[in-house]
Amino acid sequence: MIKGFIFDLDGVITDTAEQHYLAWKRLADAMGWHFDREINEQLRGVSRMASLKIIADHNNVQADDPTMMQWAAEKNELYVKALDEVTPDDFLPGAKELLTHLKREGFKVALGSSSKNAKKVLQQLGAAPFFDAVADGNSVKNSKPAPDIFLYGSQALKLKPKECIVFEDAESGIDAAKAGGFYCVGIGPEERVGHADVRFEDMKAATLFEVKSHFKELF
């Protein structure tokens, strides 16, 4: 029986992808690196340090760990400043409605996001009351596609992976959910999340009714 839901943050609950892009772009411009939206697409669902490595590799840039960490910190500072502009109006269509229905029906809900700023985003959205537990980039060492963040979330909810459904919009997130033994819902195009148990184009289509209809033997 499904007793809990675990949600990724960016691209599922809200979309701070533009803030991420602009922060990386400002850092890249300051460093004289090439960075565009095509490269940015490779960063979806990827941790900050892994994202920086992708950008550095693309520009044939090599640096020691302290320097890389300094650059990552500079990017994060730019991003956090941009998060002050996030408001409760920035829920993705359908996300708040789904969270409301889940709480009303008594399901346990956790966040499973690689972002180290996830709690701030939830606070800006006014979304914290919907979540019984938060697993973020500060919770585990290994980021997606390792399943650690979802396993941390399910443990915090005191549930087994097979009692939870994960919502993800990134290929690495679906891989992480599957590796951990979770059921998973993909949000986005077939080429990115088509390997999920069920896929919806957006959160507006991913209603609790539709999810229950697909996993009917689990409810």
C-alpha cells in the first residue's frame, strides 16, 4: 500500500531553473567561460559541484578543489539572492492542489531535492506545512542518480521505498528512484522521463485521481 509521496523541488513543486541559469551565466561571464541554455540543460537534477564540473569540462578548465568550491560558493550566493523573489504565486500549476489533496487524505509527504537551498525555497513559497520531512543537498553525501536522498526521505517518514511514490522531472531523479526501489512518476517529456512508471507532461495533469488510477493496485 502506498502511504507516502516524495517530491523533487525544481520542475515539480516550483521552477527556480531560471534563477539557477542566470546565476551560472553570471559566474561564467565573469570567468570568461562559454555557457548557454544547451549546457544548462545538462545540469537538470545535478548537484552544484557536479554542475560546475560539467561547465568547467566544457570550457577545458581545470582547478583544484578549493578553487572549485570557491566558484560554487559564488554561484550559490548569486542564486540565493535571486530566491528572495520567489513567492507563493510560484507553485507550478497543479502542485499546490496535489499537495493539498495528499495532506487531506492523510498521506505522508517528503521533499527529495538535491538543492542545499530547498528549505529556503519552501519558506518563500509558504510550502513548508505540506511536508513532514525534508531531504535536501545537506542530508546525504551522494546526489542523484544515487538513491540516497529518496532513501533518507522515506526513512524520515518511517516508510519503506515500496510504500512511496517519487515525483521527478529529471532523468537522474528517475534513475535514483528506481535504484532505491521506489515507484516513480515522471513529469516532463518522454525523452527525459519516459522510463518512469508513469509520465505526465506537467504537474497539472498529475492529479491524485490520475496517479491512483495508474497505481490502482497499490491504493
